[in-house]
Amino acid sequence: MSKSNYRNLNDEDLVNRIATKQDQEAFSTLYQRYVHLAVGVCIKYLKAVEPAQDAVQVVFTKLWTDLHQYQ
């Protein structure tokens, strides 16, 4: 599947590909869609950019490693 086709997939399809196939391109697409929003939420609560970015990295790493455990 080409990179442009991943952009056309909805979030549910991307999550399914990550959970079932450990699809790195699907993960990258999902990450690019939401990283700025996640950092914004973390900045709101942590009041600093660097800790917010670190927290987002932890969240996305957890998503990558644990998503296959859930439906």
C-alpha cells in the first residue's frame, strides 16, 4: 500500500492495521494525525513543552507495544 493510500484510511482502519500487523506506516500516519493534539493536551496539564513531548512519546510507544492486546 502506498503512503498516499494510508492517508485515505480512517483511524479505525489504521488502528486495526497496527494491532494486527504491527504496520509501521499505519502507525506513522496515525502519529502524524494526532501528535500535535496530544502535545497540546499535555502542555495544558504539564505546563511545559519538553515534559509534554516526553509524555506523548510514552503514550505513542505504549500504543505501539500494547495495542495488539485489545479489540
